[in-house]
Amino acid sequence: MKKIIYLSALVSLGACMKYTPVKKVVVVEPPRTQAKPGIPVGELSLTAGLGDLEGVKKLLAEGADLNESVEVDGVILNPLMVALAEGKEDVAKFLVAKGARGDATVQGYSLGELALESELNSLAELLASKK
Amino acid sequence: MRLNKIQLLSFVLITGGCTFTSSVEKGATKTQFRKPSSQESLDPEQTLQKHFFALRLLFDFEKSPLSLVAALVEKIDGVSNDNSQILEFIRIESALVSRLGKAVSRGTWKVLPRLTSQDFKTIAALAKRAHDLVDPQIGTLGWVGHSQPTITERWLFDDRTKWILNDLDSKDDVNPPPSDNRFRFYMFAYSILEEMQGLAPALAHKFYELASSNDEKKADFEKTVFSELPRPKGELARWEGYFTPVTREFLAKFVKDDTDAYWNGIAAENAIDWFNKNANTENSGARQSFLGIEPLREYYLKATDMHRASQVEYHRDKGFLSHLSSVFFVRTQIGSLKLELAHPGAGKFIYDLVRSYSMIALINTQFEKVYDYYASRGWGKGQELQTIVFKTDTKNEIRNLHLQTLSGVIQNLWASLAQFHTQTEFAYTDLTKVYVDDISRLTREMLENPFLQKETKGLSVEHIASLHLSLAELSATQTLMTKRITMVGDQVAVLTENLAQFRKEVLAELAATESRLSQQVAAVSQQVTGVSGQVAGVSDQVAGVSGQVNSVAEQNKDLRQRVEEIQTQLGKQSQELQNRIAENQNKLDGLMTDYKVESEEQIQKIKSELADDRDKFKGFLNQQALEQQIALTEQLALVAKTLKETRDELNFGAQVVQDELTAGAQQVGDELRAGARDLKKESLDFVRRVETRVLEEEMGRQNDQYNRQMEEYLVTVREQESSEYIDFVENISACAQMESRALTQSQFDNCFSFLKNRISGKNSGIDYPLRAVSPLNISFETLKSPLRNLSFWSEMGESWASTAGAKTSGKWPRRAKKFDKYRDLPNPQVFVEATRALSKLLRSHPKFATQVDENGWNEVKNQIARFRDLSRELRSVNSAPILAALDELKTHEASFFEELNSVYNQNPKIELRDALKKLKISPRTLFGQNVGEISSLRAYAESYAACLGLASVTFPNSRFFDPMFSFYWSDNRRPGTDAWLLGPAKNFSDPTIRRLNGETTQALRSYVQAQISAQPEEEFVFGLNDVGQDVEVSRLVVEKFRTEKAKIGEALNFLKTSSKSFLANARKK
């Protein structure tokens, strides 16, 4: 269909040099992998990293993947890791309470150890109790 | 015939000079040199006045071209052979003035030092000769209105000058004078320069005072000049003492105390710039003067004209202006021209200056008006000026004054006219006419003045002036015609050049357009080739475009032909006009050749005809050029419009193709990227699943092993302790049963053996009593001595019995406080029971009851004291690992603060934050140091406790009496509680231990485990048997802990970095 429109435009251009502008064809980028329709992957991690607890709750209520995996520079992250890295303890504890997996490791260290290193002691204890 | 401007000027002035000379000759013949043509003759004094009148003219003409001066000198030279010395002086001095004038005009005063000493000696000799010859008369002639001495007078009276010349004799002529004479040299040269330009700065006045004063004043002068004047910097500072404030400001602005820069010269452009920037100040607003602002113009008048009728005091104010007038736009033609070009109006100013009120008044010899004029402007009281001017109120003085004034006015007028023509060739028409008219009017007024007619009777001034007037009008007309012809020719040339340039630009534009179109077509073709499915459409498009390009090229060709036709037509017209101009010029030449016989009407006719021709030609040219320009512009606009439309359409088509390509490529790229992402995610998920499974399996295996070991251990311990307790209780029971009767020796031995072994821990695995007792050196032989230990053990046993019994009542007996220090001893229950049993055993033995003596009791008390001391010491020793860690911490802190102090000592003003920054230490690191270390220490302690708990599984014997236990145990875990009695193994249920086991101490536990496993069991005495080794293990643990902490920090940073990167990307999306 696009070719037909385009060729007709060229024909009209060559014939009378009066070119009728053709609407530019816009190729929509294919959607990325989504856990749930309507919620792009990474949205929950981004919200958790920003410390938006209400946003996290809302996304989870809308069906966001609690353990979604996002990749950045070859590193796989999840919402809990992002919240932990950004020091958003409330969000992280909420995610753990909601059943987020805390068994991920970073360079061989558990999230609990990283939480202790970040002085997020209550999060560390929560992770330990969930172990 | 086209005359050079200089030639014209020379012609005018030389002709005037000839006339003048002829008049002089006429007068001379009447007296000495030739036969008088009339009966009236001049007296010798009058003749001499004429010579000096000529000399004055010549001096004033030194501002004219040197060739003209030379011509006049030549004319005068022929007047009298007797005055050859004067003429020689004039000639040579003119050359010198020319040389110095060149230096000034170039602004390179640096050349002055390059004048050799021979030059100055020549000057000195000439000045001496001129002085000898002229001085008697010049002293009375002098300058108008004042008795300022000449340079020769000052020079010759100056002993310093002679000294300088003598000093120069000893120096090399080639090289510049040495620095110690530089100042004198500059003074000398500067005074010559200033004086020869007719200017008298304060320096010259000082020289005059020096020359005319006695030795005392001379000394004062020198003192003032060389000592008392401010000397901020070098030679220039000494010079500043001679300058007026205005001059000092001028110099300060220009040279900025840079002596070399000052002597290297000041460019006229810099001076003009400075004047422009300082136009608002009264003394430096030269630019406003140029624009004709009255106050500053008056200032100039005051400086340039008034000083001739004033005394030396005015010279101070004049000094600065002398620089301006002489250096920048009077003396230097180059400077004047630049000034006029850069600042239109400067020539007007000169013109205004010449025709000023004061000058007119002087010409009319209306001295009263001059006085009033000056007085009204506050330049001095009229009476004073009158006194100044008429202070030598004799007939000769008045006559000389008038002669000087008249000659000066005539000379100034013509010189200004010539200079004006020279400098303002771009604005010569109307202004020249006004100028000529004005001069003519002034000259007529002067000639009609009865006073002047009377006083200048013998000089044929009227003849001179009329001739001057006619010549000037003629020459001005001629110049006007020549200039107009030249202007017409220039206009034709400019028009032709413009047309050629325009044609060239049109052709270049067409060529560029063709090139651009070709490039665009090529680009479009390439794009079309790349898109196979769209070749046909694009080819059609290209074909259409090519057709358009061809049509455009044809249009261009037509246009080019039209331009060539126009060019040819214009060339023909131009040629016709030039022919007409040539004809007119020939006519004019003919008229000029016979101008003496032709009437004024003919000249007017030619002028009017020429003017009409010029107007017609100008109108015709303008009309032609306008029409052609309009036509060409329309053509060009049409072509440009067509080209633009074509280009827009092509661009649009290319854009569509490119959008298609881009969209397709982007779609494919997105799909590939999405596939790659999915693949990578699946791979990573797979790897993670595999790793997780392996880890889970490994962890499960380890947990199973651990649980199995734990269960085995618990079974072993409980079995062991159970058997011990059973044995012990049985023995105690036996003892109790034997309380009322003496034990047999074998029973006693058995019981004691049990206790001994129980205490020593050899069999029971409990080593703490040994640790507690062995330092007392209470040997078992001593224990075997009932007489000496009965009382001790009895008391001890009772105490512990009470203590042990308190667990049921919940109160500590008062008596037991005495032994509170022992209550922390681990598992005292065993000790209590053992001692109690021993006491009863001993008491039950009748043999011992009677053997307690005083010495034995004292020995027991001593032992108790030693026990207390050693127990205290032991307790302190027990905390050695912590102390070691604290010592290490203190050492670390000490080194840190030592480093910090060193930074502070290097720079006491440094901020604490900067110091930390220099040490690459964050404030949090500093202030959180103790907190962190203590936290680490606590973590270490907890870890260590956990490790010991784990170690106790492997080595049950070492589980007791560890300092970490006392650290670890909280207050509610006092001895005797369930937790205590259950022993360390029970501690695994403790939540803290569990947390430590689970999270923080995972690595530490593994490490300690490895450490323990690495040592042979028999050599590894974990506990307090070897405090040193325990400390070493502690240190290793601490070190490992810190290493692990650092690694955890790295991992955390890695996670944070990844998170930041993710958040940044996510925000962008």
C-alpha cells in the first residue's frame, strides 16, 4: 500500500511537477517484551528506583511483574535490586513483603549482605528471615 | 593637460615667489643691489626688513614641500650675493627641518638619536653663524608681539649644549649615545625640534631661563629639573616635569610610562583614537574641535594664533597643542590626510581656522576687535593684551607687526588652500569654491584697507594679491575641470567594472546552480539505484528534472546572450561618451592655452556646457543602468524561483525515498535488537537457572552435612555430658551416702580422681577449670593435701553452693557477692558441685579434720588473694582479641590523624574539607571512622562468636570460656539460666546467631572454618590456651572481614552503577 501511494506520487511528480505531499509513513517500533499488557518492562524497576512507593503499589495492582528482569549493560536487575541500590528501603521492604525474590547475587554477594553494607539493616533482617 | 597637485601648488607659489622676488628686486635696485626703478628708495634698515620678511616667509613655508622651499630659496638666492651666508643657513636649515619633519611625520622620533654627533655639530655651527649674522636684527624683529629668543640664542647661551657637543665628540658616531648621556641628548634634540617647528614648549622656556640667568639660577634650575621633579620611572618621569598637565595626561595615555615606547614614537592613529575616546574632556576633546564645536575651536585658536601675540606663559598651554597641530595634522601631510579620511571635518576645521574672526580682524588691522574678542572669552584683559602687543609701540614695531601679519596671513591662506586641495580631494568642489571666494574677499578687504595700503606702499602688495587671486581662481577652475573630467571617467570606469562584475556574478551563479543541480540529480539517481522497487518512479522524476535543467540551461544561455548584448551596448555608449569628453577636454585645453585672450564668458560657456553634459550623461547613465539592472534582476529572480521550485520538489522526492529506507532499516534493526534482547535474556535466564539450581543443590548438600554434623555433635555432647553427669551424680550420691562415715581410701581416691579429671577436663572435655586453676599453681598434689585446702574448698564450695541455690530463689545471697567476680566463669555448676562434693568429702574424712593448722590456713588465704588478682588479670586477658582489634584500630586512627596533621602542617590555612579531599577521604569516612570500626568490631565479635559456635561443633572442648562469649552473652543469660546450661550448641537457636549465620558471617564462618580445618587438631588449641594464637586468628578474621567488606562494597557499587545506568536509560525512554 505504501509503495502504491509512493509510486502514484512519483508519477504525478514526473507528469506535471505538481507534487501532492504524501503523508509520511511512520513505522511504529515493535513493543518490547512485557510481562503484562500496557505496562512496559522496566516501569516497575524505574518506579522502585525512584522510591515511588505509591507508584510501585499502583503498578503491582495493575499487574506489573514483581520480579521483572531488566538488562542494562549486560547486567540483569530487578525492582528489588534497583530499590536496594538506590537506597529506597521502604520500597525494597515492600517488594520483599510482596514476595519479591531476594536470592539474586551481585558478584557473589547476597542482597542481604549488600543491604547490610548499605546500612539498610531492617531490610537485611527481612531478607534473612525470608531465607 | 592634467597637472599634478604638487606641481600646481608649486606653480602657484613659485609664481607668487617670482612676483614677490621681482618686487624685491624692484626695491633692491632702488638701494643696493640694482638700479632703482623709481625715485623712491628704501633705507638700509628697510631693506634688511625685507630680507627678513622673506626669511620669515621661508621659515613659515618650511611646512610646504621641500622642493617648493628649495625653489623659493633659489629665487631668494638670486637677490643678493651678499646674503649668501643667510641663504646657506636657510638652505641647510631647511634640509634639517625637512629631516626632522620627516621623523616627526613618521612618528618615529627614534631617529633623533640616530643623528650623528656630526649632524649636531653641523647644526651648532650653522646656528652659531646664523646667530652671529642675524642676531642683532632678529633681536628686534623677533616674533610678533613678544621677545621670545630664537633657538640659536638659547643654544649658544647654553653651556650645557657645548658640553654635550664636547661629550659627543668622544663617542662613536655610528652607535647611539651612551645611556648616561641619553637624557641630555634627548633634551637637546627635543628642544631643537620644537623650536624649529615654531613651537615653544615649557622646556624651551626653561632653557631660555637657564641661558639668560646667572649661575645661581642655573644651579636652581638644574636642581629643580634633576632632583626635585617627580621621578616615577626613568627618563620619562624627569621629562614629565617639563610638560603641562595636559601633556602629561597625553603622554600617560599613550606611552604608559614606557620610555622606550614613547621614544619609539606615537602613531597618529593611536592619538586619534585617544582623542575620540576622551572627547568629553575639555583639554583632550580634539575630535569635538574637528567637528567645529566652538569652545574647543577657540582653544585651538588660542593655542595657534594667540600665542603669537602673547607671552611665554601661553606656551605652557600651547605645548600640548603644538604636538597636535604640528605633529598630527599640520606638519605632516600624511597625518593630516589620514585624519581627514578618518574624521571628515578636520579639513573644515583648518578652513574655519583660517577664516576665523580673529584672523579677519587681524587682516583688517582692527586690533581693538581682537582685544575685545579675546577679552570676551576670558583670555586676558584687553589692556594687558594691548600692552603686550603694543609694548614696543614704535613706528617700526607697528610696521613690522603689520608686515608680519600680512605676510603671515597671505602665506597661511595660500598654504592652507594648497594643503586643503592636497588633503581633501574627495570634497574639493563646493568647499573649494567657498574657500576661494572667501580668500578672495579677505584679500580684497586687506588690499582695500587704507592703513595697509599706506604701510605696504612700496611692496606692491596689491599686485601680488591680485595676481595671486587671479592665479588662484584660474588654477582652482582648472583643477575643478580636471577633477570633474576625472570624476566622469572614474564613474564610467566604475560602471563598466560594476557591469562586468555583475555579469561575472550572474555567470558564476548560473554555473554554481548547474553544478548543484547536477549533484542533486546524481544523488537522487544514486538513491534511486539503491531502491530497486522504486527505480521507475525516480527515473521518471529524474527525466523530468533533466528536462527542467535543460530548460534552465537554455534560459541561462539566453540570459548570457542578453548580458553580452547589454555589455556591448554599454561599451559603445561609454566609448561615445569618452569621445565627447575627449573633445570637450581638447576644447578646454585650447581654451586654457589661450586663456589670456579669451573672455570670461567663454569660460563660463565651457563650464556650463560641461556641466550640462555631465548632467545629461549622468542621467543617461543612471537611467540605462537602472533599466538594465531591473531587467536583469527580474530575469534572475525568475530563474531563481524556477530553480527553487525544482529543488524543493527534488528534495521532497528524495526525502520520501529516504524516509522509506530509514523506516525499513529501523524496523529491521528493531526486530533484530528485540530478537537479540530476547535471546540474551533467555540465555541469561538459563544461566541463572542453572546457577541457581547448582547453588541450591550445593547449599542443600552443605545444609544437610551441617545438620548431620550438628545432630551428631549434639548426640555426642549430650551422651558425653549425660554420662559424666551420671557418673558425677553417682559419685556425689556415694559421697553423700558416705557423709556420716569415713570413706575408704580407695573410694576417696576414686572420687578425687573423678574430680581431678573433671576439673582438668582431660576426660570430660571441660577445660575451663584448668584455665581457672592452673595459673594458681594449685597442683593436684596441693589439692590432695586436705589439711591445707580444706578451708578454701569448703568456703568456695559453700559459696558456689549458695550461688547455685540462688537460681531457684532468684536472689543472690549476700554472702555470694564476695564471689561475684567468679560468677561469669562458665558453667560454675560443675565447679560448685565439685567443690561442694570435695568439701564434704574432706570433711567426712576424719583424718583431715584435725590437720588444718595456721600455716595451712594462711596459705589458703594467700592463694585466694592470688586467685582474685589472677582472675582479674585473666579476665583482662580474656578480652585480648577485642583489645588487639582496638589496638589495631587505634593504630589505624593514629596513622590517619598523623597524615591529616601533616597535611595541616603543610598548609595551616587549608580547610578540613580540603585536607580530606587531598587525602581522598570523605568526611563521613572520618567522622564515621569510630562508628564504622566499632560496628565492624561488633560484627567481628558477633561473627567470631558465631564462628566459635561453629567451631564448638568441631571442637567441643573449646567452646567454653571464650571472651567472645562474655561479649555475646547478654545480661539475661547469666550463668545458671537455661540458655547457659544448654550450652553453646543451644545458641544456634538464638536469632542473632541465626542472622549472623545466615547473612553477615557467611564468609567469615567459612574462613574460620577453613582456618580451623587447616590446622592439625592436636595443634589447634582454640580458646585461651594460647592467647597469642587466638589473637592471630582474630587478626586474620578481622583482616578477612575487612577484605570481605571491601568486596561487598565493590559489589554494592557495581549494583548502584548498574542501577544508575538503568534509571538514566529508563528516564530517556
